Amino acid sequence: MNGARVSFASWSTFGQTAFLVFAVLAASQVFVFFVLHAVIGQWHRSAEIAPAVSRFAQVAQRIEGAPETARVRIAKDAAADGSDFSLTRTIALPRVFPERAIEQDLAAALAARNVRFLSVHAGRHGGPPHPPRGQDAGPRDPAARDFGPPRWGFPGEPPPGGMRDEIWLAARLDRGDWLEGRFTAARPWPFLLNPMVVSQFVLFVVLLAVSLLWASGMSRPLRSLARAAENLHPQEEMPPVPVRGPRDVRAAIVAFNAMAQRVRDMLAEKDRMLSAIGHDLRTPLASLRIRAESVEPESERRKLIDTVDEMSRMVEAVLGLARAKHSAERMELVDLSALVDTLAEDYRDLGKEVTFEEAPRTPLEMQVGPVRRLLRNLIDNAIKFGERARLSLQVTEQAIEVRVDDDGPGIPDSEIANVFEPFRRLDDSRSRATGGLGLGLSIAHAAAQSQGAALILQNRDGGGLRAIVRWPRRAGPAGEFVTDIPA
């Protein structure tokens, strides 16, 4: 679990911003929704229920102070638009959903007007009210409709029967009569359809969308900068990263473009300097070798010639290392299997023991010259230190590999990570006595990197060394393998 867990700090700028914006907006909207729910409920209670309760208490006060013969008439005369009163000895309870809050308001209103009562009932259309403990609420009206509990409010839906509710109030006065009042009231909007709630939800969606668009626009320049840094090939011309985004991001992009240009200029100057040095050294070395031919005695002449030849090889190796990291050759789609087979055949024509396991056609986008020099370098090393070279081509779902196996002494495991350093030689296998300058693997490694490949060295279980040139598998438009160097 810990290995699969990704920390919040490792998220992208867009991911962190999007999560924080969504979390803050969602938390604020939940709070607003609960506040709106309370406000809407309070408004409906004060605008629709409170007037009905007050009107009922007023009628009850008038009835309580009236003579017995006038009480029924007062109840009937009190009826008005949207309300109806009746006074009976027994109550026929409609099927309403009891609401204790309304019952408390009704009891308080009656008490405020000094109306003596035994019990109260109140509710809106729904299930039957619960009579007070120990009291008989009387017979039920068989014709009353059962709407079930009211379902408006959070998060419900409107009950049937149009857009108006019936509020039912009843009080058993001290003389035993039941005063019933029915009031028509506007039904509140279903909470999720209330215009205030809908407006808040729309505001949430708009703010979230705008925030995500802003976060995406802010992080896009950073992603472009990261891709440019990842794909930067200092000796390859590349367009500068577009300068856009916030001021600090623009400043970082400008600094990166300037840095990349300075690096390219420095490396270009280095290549020019090495080329000039190599060109200037060739002439005096050639002249020195000619003069060495006339040196006597012969033993001294041979030592001097060997020293001059070694210096010439060293100059050429240094220039080869400089050229291996950059090639102006154009990219081509080449069958890597055929290229490796051709190299093996060329070595066999020279009498070298080089074999190649037959492999299917493998198209690969490459610069042919650097790849050929890379493979020749590895084959030369295998022949020099292992007497023979066995070539093979492996294609997997992740990569394409060219393997060069030899039967030599191999490389100590502790030294494998260091052999790519320039002028690094191993005393027991690669020394000046065998003609090694310590640049062969450095040149091969640089050439592999210039082609978007990796050079890997492994000691074989049966003895010897295996050199692997691995290209990550990335399919081009025609299904061919392509490298990361620009065409």
C-alpha cells in the first residue's frame, strides 16, 4: 500500500490546484446549502405557517368568550379565502403528517391569548398524527387521502396535488369541543429545485470550470518547459520555448532559453576547438614520424615511431569522442537487422569470427553513420578481448536491443559503472599493451546517447561480457521504431 500511495506533494501543479479549488468550493457550497436549507425553512414557517397559527388562535379566543349557542356560528363565519373552521364534539382526523414544531407554535399562540385548551394537533397533508399519550383522538375519516410523509425539502421531491399545501390545526378547548382549522398555503420549492439553491450550484460549477481553466493555462507553460528540458539535446538546434504564463513562469522560461543557448554555444566552441587542435596536431605528428624514420639505431627509431603512432591514435580517439555526441547526418528509416547482418559479414570477410543470429525485419529511425560506428566499436572490443563476437537482435514490448557477446575476461562488477569515463582503463584486460586508450567505451556510450539509446554492460553467467544497445520502444506513424533525436 505504501508503495502505491502517491503523496500530494508529488502531484502536478494542475492536479494540486484542481484538488484544492474543488475541495474549497465543495466545502463552502455544502455549508451554503445547509444555511439555505435553514433559511428557506424559516422563511416558509414565518410566511405561511405563522399567519395560520395566529389566525387560528384569534378564532379560538373569540369562540372561548362567546355563548354556547354562538360558538358554531363564529367558527363558520371565520372562514375566509384559503381557510376553513369547524367546531365539533369529536374530531375526524385527516391523514396528515404531524409536525411537532407547528404544534408547539400553536400551543404558544393559544397560551398567549389566554385560551384554555386540553390538547392540540397540527400538521400538513401526510400520515395520520399521533394522538397524545392516553387520549383518544376520535374516529378517522375513511375518505381522507393518504399522501404519506411530506417529501419536500432537502433533498426530497414535491408531494402530489399541485403547488399548494393544506395546513391542518386542531385544538380541544376546555369545554371539550374540537376546533379545527384548515389553511391553504404555498408549497415550498423542492430544495434541490429552489432557485436560490440552483443559483448556488450553477455558481459552483462556473467557479470550478473557470478555476480549472485558469490552473490548466498556468501549468501549460510549466509542462512545455519540462518537456523542453527533458528533450534538450545541447548540440541540436531546437526552437526556444514559447514565453507565456505568469510573470515568474515567463522569467523561468526566458532563463531556460538563455541557458540552453549558452550551453549550445559552449559545446559548439568546444567542438571547434577540438577540431582545430586535431587539425593542427596532424601536420606536426606526420612530420615527426617522417623524421623518426631516419633515427638511428633501429631500436630507438622503432620506439619513437610507436610513440608518434600512439599520439596520432590518441588525437583521433579524442576527435572521435567529440564527434560521437553530435552528427549532422539526416535521420533514415533503416532495417536494423539487415545493418547488423551486413556488419557481421564485413568482419567475416576480414577473417574475424563474428556471427549473427537471424532476426526478422526491424525498421528503426536512426542516423546510420553513428549507429554503424557504435556497433563497430563494440564488435572490435569483443574481438580484441574475447577473440570472437556473437551478435543478436531482440525485440520486446518495451525495447529493441542489439546484443554483442564475447568470451573475454569481462569487467569487475565494481568497475562497470566507471568504464564509460574517458581514459578509463582496466589493468587486467584493457591496457596500453593491447592498444587501448580508455576511450572506446566512452565513444560508444556517447554515440548511443546521441541516438536515443542506452549502452548497458553485463557480465555473462558463463563468462565473458555482453554489451547491449537498447532503444526504448516508441512506434512511429507507420509502426516503425523511432528514437528521440529530431529528424
